[in-house]
Amino acid sequence: MSAESTPEPAIPDPGQAGATGPGRRGRGRRRRPRTGRRKALLVAAWSAAGIVVLGGSGAGVLYFKLNGNLTSVDIDQALGADRPEKADNGSENILVLGSDTRSGGNKDLGGGTDDGTARSDTAMVVHVYEGHKKASVVSIPRDTLVDRPDCTDPDGGDHPAARGVMFNSAYSTGGGACAVKTVESMSGLRMDHYLEVDFSGFQNLVDDLGGVKVTTTEDINDPDSHLDLTAGTHRLDGEQALGLVRTRHGVGDGSDLGRIQLQQAFVKSLAEQVRDIGLLGNPKKLYDIADTATKTVTTDSDLGSVNSLMSFASGLKGIGPDGMHMVTMPVAYDPADANRVLVEKAKAGQVWTALRNDRPIPASATEGNATGGAEGVVGGGQRAAE
């Protein structure tokens, strides 16, 4: 499919139900939230896109509908007390997963069979620094060989620890709680929150936003992810955006590392666009996005309500696209298997130590690592096209 411009959805008539003019209040409605809240779109690509607009969805029956959409997991109960300590300075760590379950609405998107399994196709550790003005995002390659701790799956089944298994197998073994436990074991960081979104939800969120503009510096053609883009600026619809963040054969060396670089570039493009498009002036689009996001996202139990998500997003509103530092966990190609990577323990240790101490990640930690060769292939298109 070739990428073509997707027209912006029409803005509802100001006189229709639920809309109010600038500076006015609808009778019986709360004052519209401050526009600064939209800057909260910085947790990570798709999950943050929905969270940031929840505060504008209205009150009463809309609140209860959105609240009923949410699914949450009690990570604290599942993992118990044997975990890294919480930071006491206001910094936070969030594990964001994109899951590739092959069932339901995802079976036509994932390129695989409905085998009843699910894997964490994308994993990002988001560290929000004290003061909530900056954040570091560390992508963990799904093909990294790690030592997984013992886990209990959602049905109560016990799984003994395993050595040298793929990172994304933690999720398929024991769900979100096992993924959190594995990341905490690797990093020594306490995950304060957990966010997960699936393929179909990501696609729908991008469509609700009216597409996202990106600029590619070279052609991308990957039949496996159904993506065919010529070099240049494009407004991607949901299916194309999904293809972009999933492609691994169309750019670089065909590895997961190249795909991660595309995902990181897309996150910044998405954040930049949502900051600029003024969702709070379009009540219908605002509600559509909130409805899609709450149906799609799975959170830890502490974020399992609309009010909690609103408060969480409000606490991140000071982080702009320029305040996000995005890196990949330092890895090297496995000499025994070109399709796997190994943790560069010394350099990865620098990354995790810096975040445990709420400090910037040193440049030395990310120099000379395996990268996948997709640097600079995709950049933000919102400003480039203007």
C-alpha cells in the first residue's frame, strides 16, 4: 500500500452537544482542562497518546463508560515484596509494552497464526527524572538473550527460572507481571507503573488522530509488515504506522535493532504532532481517542481508573519532545546466532546505574554498540512538511 495524504476529520459544529466556545462553559459541565495537559504525550508512543486526552472527555456517564473500558493488572500483589526499592525523590519508572497477541482483532495484523500466545513485541523503560521535566527512554530489544526469573502466570501456574532465553518470552510465559519482574531483575530499577497496548489499539489510535506525518530519507518496502513508502514526507494512517513500527526487513540490517530506531523516531513525531494539533478544541475527536485508548490499554492497578490516568498524565505535562532522551539498551550481536543479541553488561550497567541515581545516561554507554543500521531513516514530518 502506498502512503497518501489522509484528510483531517472535520471539527464538530460549536453548537452541537458537548461543544463549547472558547472561554465559555456548558451548563452543568466542568471547566475545560488547561491545554498544557496535552504535553503529557511523552510516556511512549501509543499508550501515551490515549492517556493525555482522558482529562477532556467530560463527566458523568462518559466518565463511567471510559472507566469501564479499562483493564488493569495488580503487579504489586503478583510480585510481592522482593523487589527493588522505590525511589524517594519523585522520579518514576514505567515499563511500556506493545504486545503481539495473535488472537482477536490482532490476528490479521501480526502476520502470524492465532496460536493462543502473546509476546512483547516492543518494550521501553521510561525513566521520568525528579521534577518531571525530562525523561530517558530505554528500548529493550525483544531478541535479547536474558536470564528470566521464576514467574507465576495469570492462571496461577509456576514457571521456574530460565537462562539464556529471549526477553520477549517473559511476557508469553507469565504476562505483564513476569515482564516487569524480568526488567527489574536486569536493571535493579523498581517499575512504578506498567502500560501495555496491542496492535489493533495502536492502529485505531493513529486513525483517531487523523494520521501522523513522518519523513523517510530512503524507500521502505517490507511485504511482511505491508509497508511500501517512497522517500519523502507522508501522513501515515493507522495501518501504515503499524507497519512502520513493526518493519525489520525494509531498513538497516533487518534486525530488531533497526526496528527500534524507527519506533523511537515515530514516538517523537507522534509527540510533536499531538502537542500542535489542539485536541482540546475538538470534543468529538477527544472522546474518540479516549474511548479507543481506554479499550486498548492495560495498566497496573494503581493506574486502573480514569482519575488515576488523568493525574498521572498531568504529572508529565512539563516534558516536551526535546526533553526525551531515547536510547537502546547496549547489546552486541550473538556470534552463535545472528538473529539474537547479548547484553553488553558493562555498558548496560552504566545505563541502569545512571537511572537508579536519577542521572543522565552517559554518552559512553551508548557508543560502539550494535545499532541495526537504521539511524536517520525516519524523522518527524509535522514540521518538515510545513
